[in-house]
Amino acid sequence: MKIFGYLMILMVIQLFVVGSQIQRGNASMVPAFFLKKIPEEQRPMYCRYFGNRFLLLAIIAGICAWLSLTASAVTLNPVLLFGAGILLVIVLILMDTKRFSA
């Protein structure tokens, strides 16, 4: 469980950096198949939402890291929580894409 916790700490750092860059309007980090549906005037707000979703996943990864580093026995709860967080973020990104698409 300690290895998963350390991997989650690295994931938190990575997701926080990427989410912060996207949130500030760096549209080059957003996949092209998402951006081709978004009109040019909507891209700054879409980037803000997209970056916020990555920051949400960073928070979930931080919780998973804390759970796995403080666990006294091997358990799958942090792994399942992170999987549910990934699914939540995917659904939120798809909903945002639908909302901002032309």
C-alpha cells in the first residue's frame, strides 16, 4: 500500500501542475478532439472547467494517497476510490464538452 501511496503523491503533483496550466488558458494541453467541438470564443471558459476537473482528480488522488499511506492492512479502498474519481471526471468532462459545443 505504501507504493500506491507514493505513486498517488506523484500523481497529485502531476495533476495539479497540468490542471493549473490548463485552467489558466493553455489550450495546447487539451486533446484536439475536445477542442474541435468548442467555438473559439468559448475556449477560455472551457479550459477553466477542464483544468478544474484535473484539480478535482488531484484532490481525489491526494485522499487516496493519505488512505493508502495510513492503512494498516492491504485494502483496495484507495484504488477503488481513485477509479471512481476517474470515472467521475470523465463524465464531468463529457458533460462540459456537450455544454460548450456549438
